[in-house]
Amino acid sequence: MISSSHEAMHGIFTHNPAAFAHAFHILDLPFPDPIAVQQVSVDLTETSPVERRADTVLRITTEHDTFLLVVEAQSRTDSTRVAAWSYYVTFLHNKYEMPVVLVVVCHDKQTATWASRPLRVTYRDWTSFTLQPLVLGPHNVPAVTDPAEIIDDLPLATLSAITHAREPEIGAILEAIIAAFHRRGHDDETEFYAELIEQGISHTDAAQLWRDKMATDLSFFRSESAQRLRAQGREQGLEQGLEQGREQGRAEQAAHAVLTVLTGRGIELSTAQRTYLTETTDLDQLDKWLGQALIATRASELFG
């Protein structure tokens, strides 16, 4: 479940960590191809009461060596991050005794320019520590506008949309992604990346453009999602009541199907929302909620 634009920027890596290799190859970044990719705990807390967590930490094993990749999402300039990032790098280096590379993902040129500079911990003219992040932003992530390229590399296309969210070319990028989704058709991957894009650009003006296109050009996502969800419900016995006309308990089973899907996607309901759902007997409404449950990002999209 992607819960914020901040999480979406590093969700690309956690959804399919090995996918970053191809994207980094296209970006001409200095990493050999991985043999293995393993997620590492993001809890960087020591015995002190201060809790510290990185966004994403990956252990990358190549033919030649092993290193840690720390992925951080940054939406604005923030001088306090220098201390936090310095801590992440030194803590991980000491704990795992291996090289550490910090990657900062930005969605505008100003933030990318700030993060690309050597970040220093200094007193007057004396520098005690210099940190050099590897920055991904509109300055080095290509604006992918070819639907064929997008079909071949959904992670890179998603990263392109997120990092160019406030750039003039975002319209062309989203148009190409929509065209690519049309050609590829609906599946779990396109559904995931469609949601990831929406969350990743949700804080920008491009978000409404994306939603409008999803509602019109990709309206089949909603209908096909609903059909697939209903099929899954039938297999699990969750929608038996909806298919058997007026059998006793059909509304209860339909409500249970909606609740099961929402719970599985990590969407929590308030006590009032849960009561409203379980007490609803309108089968058309329940069927509508069932279709929406697969694409909703929060409970309020279903229940207002």
C-alpha cells in the first residue's frame, strides 16, 4: 500500500528491488549489475532513545563486491537532512563493515541541485565530514515519452514521471504512459505503477491531469479491476451471495468481500466506516464498493 508521495519515490525500489539495475544502467550510473538484492532493516536506532529510520536500505551483491544502497526521497531543500544522512551512512558502514552509497530521489530541479552539492558538516572553515549523495532528479533521469520504452521499463517510466512532476515535459510523459498502459493492457504491474505514479505526483499540479486521464483514457482499469476482483471473490466464496440472487446473507457476504480486500491492501476503516459498510444492504452500492476497493488509496474514497 502506497500511503504518500514521499513513500512512492522509494516504493519503486522496494516493490522490485532488482529493477533498479536496468534503470541505473540507462542513467549511466557507476554500479555493476547485481547478482543478488536483499532488503536490509531500515531501523538505524542504537541504544539511545532517539529513533532513526532510513527510507530504504538494500544490500547489493555484484560479481566484484557487496555494498549497501540507502534510498532517500526528498521533496524540498532541508539542511537538517545533512546530519541525518551522515548518521545513516556512518552507522551502516560501522555496523555492516561495507561501503555505503546514498541515493536521493528528488522531483524538482531546485531540490536536486541542492542535494547534488557536497554536503558538509563544518565549523567555520574546517570540514569534519563531507557527504556526496548520488541524486536522481529531472537533471539526469530522462523524460521518457516513448510508449514502447515505457512498456519495456515501467520502473524507469515511473521514476521519470515522479522526478519530472513539476517540469514542463510532465504532460508528454503522462500521455506516453497512458498510451503504453493501453498497449500493455491491465495486469498487476500496470495497476501497481499506476497507483505509484498517482501517489508520487499527488503534491503537484500534474496529479489532476493524471486522475483525469485515468478516469477517461484508462477507464477500463476500473471496470477490469472490478471484474477481476469479483472473480477472485467467487473463487473464495466471498461473492456467492451476489451471484445467487436473493439468497440469505448475500449483502453480508458482499460487505465481507469489500472488507477483506481493503484489509488485504492495508486500508484501515474507522469504527463508523466499518459499521456503515456491514449495515449496508444496497447490493448495487456494495458491488460498486467492491470494484473501488482494488484501486482506492484510502477509506474516504469509498465512504466520503
